[in-house]
Amino acid sequence: MKAKLLKALMALFGANALLFVVFFFDLDGKFLFYVYEPFMKKHYDEMPRKDMTTMPYQIGKPNYEYDV
């Protein structure tokens, strides 16, 4: 029983230490800024988009079709 309790406490302490290191050194923010954001920018910048400024403006019934 003591061994299971000790293992559980050590696992909780290890998880807490890992989270402390991640947030102390702002590793989550660095991951988002250096890895995730450039990947998303590259992905979404290459998407074909319709130029919304060339559509005629119609009062009363907007036309939001995105067929490219």
C-alpha cells in the first residue's frame, strides 16, 4: 500500500515539476510563437480566397458565397 502511495505521489510531483519548468521558461508560448504560428500562417496564407471587394454591394440581401 505504501509503495502505491509513494509511486502516486512521485508521479504527481514529477508532473508538477514538469509543468513548473514549462511555464517558468514560457515553453508553451515559445512553442506557439516559433512552431505553431508559422505553420498556421503558411497553411492559411496559401488558401485560395475570393476578393470580397470586387462583389457588387446589394442592400437587403448580402451574398456570401465562397466558391473559389
